[in-house]
Amino acid sequence: MQHSTAIAAFGLLLVAEFGDKSQWMALALAQRHRPLPVLAGALVAFAVLNGLAVTFGNALAQLVPQAVVLFLAGGLFLVVGVSAWRNAGQVEDASTDTNASARWVWLLAFALIFAAEFGDKTQFTMVALSAQPGAAWAVFVGGTAALWVLALLAVVVGKTALRRVPRVRVQRVGAFVFMVFAAISFSRLVWVTVGPATS
């Protein structure tokens, strides 16, 4: 493995994705749910996305039309945002967090991160870095490690540093973040489907 390439990918992705929407999503989910399923879903999502990026490269964008991705992502963000807003402040019984609910949180975190980052700048950065011969594995390791560090940081902050802030306020902010990302996805969808035709 090309260690210098892995280090370069780690540093670049760490800086580029710090504070990105996937971190906000992980933070918001971790504040409301148990941290381990949230973290597991985020880690697997990043690994799958990065694997697709370095394996399929530029053909990745052709796998699923961008309009479909934006529509599904916007719908998912909107549903989660509205649900989080409506349920903000409700006290959840820790004893109800069964294996089934943990799996649900895992799937929710995976779906949100996957939808947010599919075809985003993260994947295009991975594609560009892995373009040189023999660099794919090093880019995958370095880039994935960086995104895992950011996901872990978001989950830790969401579960610990925000404890002193009123729970309902944090949940409302998280819900608002999801709604903003829904609006961004739908506005990009309109631009992709209508914008070129009217220009």
C-alpha cells in the first residue's frame, strides 16, 4: 500500500469534510438515539460509499441518475426532520431500546449518510485521488479513516458535549438541520431537471 497516498487522502478528506452535512446528521442522531448503532451505521455507509468510489470511479455517477438520488435524499431528510421536530422533548425509555430498535437506528443512520454523500464531493474527491495506478486501496484506507474519525467525533459531541443544552432545543436544531438539507436536495433536484432546459 502507498502510505504517502493514504496519509494524503486522510488529511484531505479530514479537512474537506469537517463540519459537513454527514457530521451534522450523525451528531443529531446521536443526541436522540444510542450512540453505537448511529456510529455503526455511519461507519458502514462511509466504507460502502468509498468502496464504490474507488472501484467504479467516474462510472459511479452513471449507476443511479442524480435526480433520483436527490429526490430520495430530500424525501428521507424531510421525513426524519419533521418526525424529529414533532417528537422533540419526548423522554424515551431506555428499556425500549431493543435489538430491533437498535437495528432500526443503524439502518436510519446508514440510509441518511449514504443518501447525503452519494455522488457528493467526498466521492468525487476519492475518485480523483484513486485515479493514479495502484492508489485505490491506499485512498480507500486513508479516506475512510478520515471519515470514520469525523463520524466518531460527531457522535461523541452529540452524546456528551450537548448534555448541558436543553434536550428539546438540541432536538429542534437537529430537526431543522434535516429540513434544511431536504430543501437543498429538492432545490438541486429542480436545478438538475429544469435548470438546463431553461438556460
